[in-house]
Amino acid sequence: MQNPQRLSDQKQDAIRYRAGRFATVPASLIEFLVRVKVGRNGFAVIASLCRYVKPDGTFGKISREKMSSETTLTPAQVSRGMAELKEKLVIEPVPRLSIDGRWMPDRSNFGHVATYRFTKECWNYVSRDLM
């Protein structure tokens, strides 16, 4: 059987993961992302982050460059996706203890990748389907 003809000659805008690499995204997370109107960059970033999610809702440390190679987005698009997810209250930085003993949100700087987690609102929405 032949493959169907393309509807248009335009280049397809899609996330292309390498062979054998994929993320499992719960349906409730997709529903939450639709409710808060996350765009395509944010969706690609959260799909990449879901490969590294831990049972408590935090994500493993993953650099912008690694996320870029996994999703075929540019590093600037990955940064915009992360900013959108933070703005729409899907993810937030994990608090860290600073040198002077105060708890402050983790942030990226040279040689350090910040750790993020789902916000409480998002995690409550998502975790109801995980049990």
C-alpha cells in the first residue's frame, strides 16, 4: 500500500524525537496544559522534561542544549518554552538553601543547571490520575 499524498508542500512543524526516544505524558497533564493555553515550545519542553520526572514531582537536571537536541528546538526556543511554563504556573524552581541560610528559588548560572518541579496546582491536577 502506498503512502498517502501530502496535503501541502509546506515543511511540517512537529517535534521530532530521535528513534527510540519518547516521553510518556499523562492525559491529565495535557488537559492542564490546554487549560492554561501552553504553546508549542512549552509543550515540547514539558514533553522532554517528562522523561526525567521523579515520583515527588521534581525533574532531573537537564541542560538547555540536551533538551534542544532531544526536541529539535533551538536553545532560544527551549528558553522561551521554559519561561512560558514558569509564567503559566506549570513548573517552578526548587528552593535551595543559600550561603547565608535563606531559602531561595534555584536559578541557572554558568556551570549550574537549575532544578525545577511541577507547581502544586499542576501536580495536584496530574497526580489524581497517577494513583
